[in-house]
Amino acid sequence: MLSSCDEDFAPKPKAYARIDLPEPIYQQTEGENWNCPYSFEFSTQSFITLEPRYQDSTCWYNLYYPKYRATVHLTYSDINDNLTKHIEESRKLAMNHIGKASQIQEILIENDRDRVYGLVYDFAGETASDMQFFLTDSNAHFLRGALYFNVSPNKDSLAPVISYIKKDIQHLVGSLSWQQSDS
């Protein structure tokens, strides 16, 4: 004879592992090994590596978060009467995500004191990149950044980490300063 318990069975909803994120602590890029015409503060949860595919290009770096398998790719260019070209290229790269994005928020950056101007693209939805930005002094410097994860995309489980790294990027943008140039 078959018997069973009197308890009602209800399937449990799918859940994700809890991610405990540390309080952010930031460090400055300056030092004897930093020879770029820009500097910023970045999270101690990440470290800076030279972009291996572009070792001949000066100041193209990756800001890598090993614990979260996330990378902020940073590409720097001098401006030589080509600011419009750089801005348009950055806009096109951001708009490549329009098909998958449920929302793209554009955040204008205007820091007159440090001569830092630009735009941050904050994506919502199943996009490959969750945040991109470009920053310039409109005269000599242009820096572009893009956040990517090296994991299968699952925005629900990644949401706390995405939010955490987006705050780090906002801090990077707010702390950016240019090396003084004669132009």
C-alpha cells in the first residue's frame, strides 16, 4: 500500500545566491607606473591591466573586477581636430545596444572646474554592455569606457553587481582629472 504525508507540496521559486558587496574603497591611479595624461580613483575591488591587444596604444587599459568577472575597457585618444569623430564613434557604439535595451539613460557630464565633459550611457535590459561613457576636455583629451561581464548574461542575478560597478564608474567619472597640457 502507498502512503504519503499530509503536507501540501508547493514548488519553491527559482532563487539566486546572495551576493555580499563590500563598502567601496577607492585608490588613485597616479604613481611611478602611471604615465597617462589622465588620472582617476578606482575601486580596490578591481585592478588595472594594460589592454593586451593594444599594447602599442598608449593608455588603453582594462579595469578588471576578478570576483565578478567584469571589465571596464578604457580607451584613450589625443584630440587632433577629431573630437566630433570620437564623439560620433562613441555614440554609434552605444547605440549598437538599442535593439536589446529596454531603456537608455543619457547622463550629461559637465565639470567646468576640472574641464571634464562627456556623456554616460546607462543601459537597462538584456544588453551586452551595461554602461558606457566618454569624457573629454574638448581640447586635447578623449577617454571612452565600456562595462562588460565575462559571464552568461542573466540580469536578474547580476543586478546587485551591475549596480555596484555602475556606482564605481560614476565615482571614476566624478574623480577624473586631466594632466595639464600646453594647448
